[in-house]
Amino acid sequence: MRQAATAIRVRTRLGMMATGWGAVGLCYSIGRFAPGTAHVLHESALDRLVPFDASMIWLYLSFFLFVPVAYLCALPERLGPLTRAMQCAAVLAGITFVAWPTTLVYPLVPAAATGAAALGALMDVDSTRNCLPSLHGALTLLCMIAMWRRARPWRTGLMCMWGLAIMWSVVAARRHLIVDLGAGLMLGMLCAGLVARLSAKADEPAQINPNPEAHP
């Protein structure tokens, strides 16, 4: 019975992940195939302080493990807000991708560089039009928020370090620029705050007027 209950909980978590992350994939694809010319974003002085490193692609790709880990390990009451925040981020990012598509000048990848094959394969299939905001940044932040627990400082610390490493890799592997990452983090904070606010409003008890004359 315990194994069956655990399996149901896992299926529920994976179902919520599919609902939240699936919305991101849908909106990302809409932006990818939307018509229009992409605006080219150029490196800033801050970007040039982060050297290009093709080997960072492995940290970048670990994002696709980071999200499932967050869904499988977060407290049950965090799953709904995480899913709704992801959906919110997907819609807002999708609107941006369609209304103002952006790209960047991607660096040449030396064939002998560590991770060159993986980075090249990703560049062959990834969109070059959905740079700003970085959904890698937005979703990583949302997962870090969902996994934050004072009662589990070691696990919380490890997840935060992993999340920050992913954010670094986004720029180091030149999949995004710092402006994209910053916009993604702002998007994540906006969606997390909006969902928290709406949830708090929904949980507010109805105000009862103690004046008898107010009740027919």
C-alpha cells in the first residue's frame, strides 16, 4: 500500500511538472516559429568578463535534470505555486518572443574544445530567436524558490549552488547574454510574486460585518 501511495504521489508530481513545464515548451515553440526578423543583442562589458567556455554546456544541460528534481523533492504545497508560476512565465515570455524576437552573435566553437560536440548539437536544434528573457534563468529561480527550506539547510544550499551554476553556464556557454539572464530572473520573481499574491488573496477569509443592520 505504501509503495502504491508513493507511486501516486510521484505520478501527481510528474503530472504537475508536465502541466507547468509543458506550457513553457509550447510558448517557446510558438516564439521559435513566429514570423519577423530577430533583433540582434550585442555583448556588454559585463558579458566580456565571462569568458566563453564550451564545456559549460554540461552545466547548462543539467537544467533539464534540475527541474524534475525540484518537482520530485519540493514540499507538496509548493508544487501548485511552482506550476502556476511556470505557466505565467511561459505566457509572458511567449508574448515577448513573438512581439520582440531577439538573437545574439553566437561564437564559433573550436572543434577540439571540451563539450564542442554537445554544444554544436544543441545549436543545431535550439531556437536562435528566443534570447530575451532567458527561460533557463526564470525557471531555475522558480525551482530554487520551491526547494528553499530552512529545515534542510544542506539540501537547500546544494540546490542553490546548482541553480547558480546553471545561471553562470547560461552566459559562459553563450546561450544567452547577461541582459537575457537578468530579464529572466526578473520574470521569475514577477511570476512568483504574482502567484503568491493571488494565492494569499484566495485564502483570505470573507470579512463579516458585525453590524446587525447590515444583514437583512
